[in-house]
Amino acid sequence: MYEPEHARAALAEIANGMSVRQASLKFNVPRTTLQDLKRGIYELDSKPGRSSVLTRDEEQATKTFFMELEDLIKKVQYAKEEVLLIGDLNIPMNQKTNKNTK
């Protein structure tokens, strides 16, 4: 792994006439990396791989949404289990609630 500062210094030396191979050896940056940077195939501070579709804020909002949805689903499943258990007791419908009906 190389430091970005070393790659910047190597690129500066290359711009001043040093060969890519010599700069690679001097600054301990892979030769192919320097060649790619010199050709503009990618930028020094760019992340490898495909670019993200969502921004970090959108990704966090999506994560929060699905975590809240998961909690809601668990609550609904728990409530459904309670209804099924009450149904198994064969209690008349008007007695299933805690409200006093007159």
C-alpha cells in the first residue's frame, strides 16, 4: 500500500522528466498505478470500484427506514400472535377487551 502523498510526489517528478519506472522505485508506488494516474484513468483520491448510486445521507435514510420497518413488522407479528392466542381461549368477543361495557 502506498501513501497518496508519495504518489503525488512521484507524479510531480514524472512531470519534471523522471521516468515512471524511476518514480515508482523512488517513492514505492506501483508503476502501473503511476501510469494510470498519469493517463487520467482514475484520480488519486477516488475510491476503487463502481460509483455509488445513493449519497451517504440517502443511504443512511434508507437504512433507518428499513430498520424501523423491521421493528414495525415484529410488532405486528407479536400482536397477531396475541390475537391468535386470545382466539384459542374461546372467549366471547365482547369480553376480549379490558374496557368495561355497560
